[in-house]
Amino acid sequence: MAKEKTATAQTIGRQELSRRIAKQAKLSQKQASEVLEATLDAIREALQNGDEVRLVGFGSFKVRTSAERKGVNPRDGKEIVVPAKERVRFSPGKELSEAVEKK
């Protein structure tokens, strides 16, 4: 489903995404919305359990721990320690990367 690139990118939210899913999968918008929410819940739950979510052709989601690091408080310029924390990382798959690659 390649589309022509527009000069300005638009943000697609949950409602628009569920509308597009409904149209492509020939579902009602309510059903598509429920499918989208169930998918997002399943991804969220897997990440909370420390699992990696790999969608072949799309990409993978995983939780990584960032190291503690030094930073600077922008208000007063003093050094601060930014604590380590867990972050969600997304790595695009080959097909997704190729689909959005500018040629």
C-alpha cells in the first residue's frame, strides 16, 4: 500500500488507525477499535513481564535498562545524577525500514 509522500506529515491517532483497520479488514469501526486496544494491551503486558515483542517485517519492542549518567540541571547549571531506568525500545524490521526509506 504505497502512497505518495506529502510535503507535510500528519499524525495518525488511535481513532484514525482503527478507522483504517476497519476499512482494510472489512470490520466495523467498533470491532477494529477493540482489536487495536487488545493488541496494544497484549504488547504492553508482554513488555511489563520483561518479554520482547517481535513482529516479523514490522519490528520489535523490548525493555532496556539505561545506565545511570551525569547530567546538567538547565536552571542552575549544576551537575546532577540521572538515575538508571527501564525504557522501551523499538527497532524497525527490514521491511518497515525499506518501506519508509527515501529513494
